[in-house]
Amino acid sequence: MHRFALILATLLMAHADAYAAEIPMISLEISGHTMSVEVAHTQLSRSQGLMYRESLEENSGMLFVFPSSGYYSMWMKNTYIPLSVAFIDVRGVILNIADMQPETLASHDAAGMAKYALEMNKGWFAARKIAAGTQVTGLERAPAAN
């Protein structure tokens, strides 16, 4: 039994390392504020998101890149930290921002056709007076969704 547990733990760590290695990082800017974000551009990385994380650095987050513009929703299943999500259109304009509580299944919806969703620590946008209509720059550095 101990041997099986050791093998399973090794496989899980290898999977986690492979997942972390595939997540590219880019910097974005909003209203003079720069952040470093992981880019979730694959189906696997979008479905995993920030699940199981214990913390998130102050000016760090995750940018979700969707294959096409659409009415996307986010939820917080298995996500341990409170987050705010900004839904962003193809032009880089924030459509709306929603605050999300940890480990809930409530759906947080884009107010329009979103191409991106940017998750940051809860209150990050409000503390910087960033609201719907604000331009996000640097999105062109993100890999295309696949």
C-alpha cells in the first residue's frame, strides 16, 4: 500500500509540474497599473484556473483567453481565495467586473461578448478605481486560445 501511495504521489507531482510549465506569463497594464498574469489559453488550463491555490501575489492574476468571443461565465469551485473577475471584449475594453467568493458554485457572467476574463485578488480593481469601460493593454502578448 505504501508503495502504491508513493507512486501515485509521484505521478500527481509530475502532472502538477507539467501543468505549471505550460502556463505562460505576460504583463498587462490597466490605467497605469501593471500586473503579471498567468495565461490560461488551453482547455486544460482554463478548466483548472486558480483552483487549489492558497494565495495570489498582490499584482498577479490569471488571464483566461477564450477561443472566440462569447457570453462566458466563471465560478469558484475548489478555489480557495476570493477573487474579482473582469470580463474583457476583443478590443481590450472591460465589460464588467464581478467579485467572487471562495468555494461557491454561483455563476458570474460576462455582460457582453467577452474574449478574455482576468482574475485578480478580490477588490484589486475597485482599489484602483478600475471599472467597466477601462482599456486593458498588453493582451496581444497572450498566446491564442486552443
